[in-house]
Amino acid sequence: MKLREIAHSRTGDKGNTSNISVIAYDPINYEFLKKYVTAVKVKEFFSDIVEGDVVRYELPKVGALNFVMYNALGGGVTRTLALDIHGKSLSSALMNLEIPDLE
């Protein structure tokens, strides 16, 4: 199934760093997200654009994961030639990540 079926997301940026929060619609699915939406999977998913590390932060009280992706915005807002200079569409793209069906 697609990640969008059990979660939504928000994106932020600072310089050449992008962060994406993945928030479970239902907190009961947080552990499932934690198991299947890893920093490695996110880095693989964005392998064409993320040149640095991807670090995952866990926010269990709000049922969310936050991924910080370094060297992900083509040099940052003032340097990139990308159409989406802030990387705001990255959160929508991540919602297409394939994950297993709920257990």
C-alpha cells in the first residue's frame, strides 16, 4: 500500500536541508510507521536528490516521524535550479512510498 493511506506529511527547509514529517492519521499506526518508514528507505526513495545523510527523529507522543535530509535541495534556495526551490513537494512525493499492508 502507499504511505498516504495511513499518514500525511509536512515539509520544511533551511538552506540545503529539507525535513519531512510523516504523521499517522491514527496514533495506533505509529509503531507500524516506525517499523517500515526508516531513514534508509527514505534515503533510497530520494536517492536522485539527497546527497547527504538522512536522520530520523521519533515523536511518539504525536505519532510522527521527522526525517532530516542533508544536501537535498540542490544547494539551497539561492543556488538551486530546481523548479521547487524549497522542496515543498517532497512531502507529497514521499506519500507514494510503498509499504506493506497493515498487519
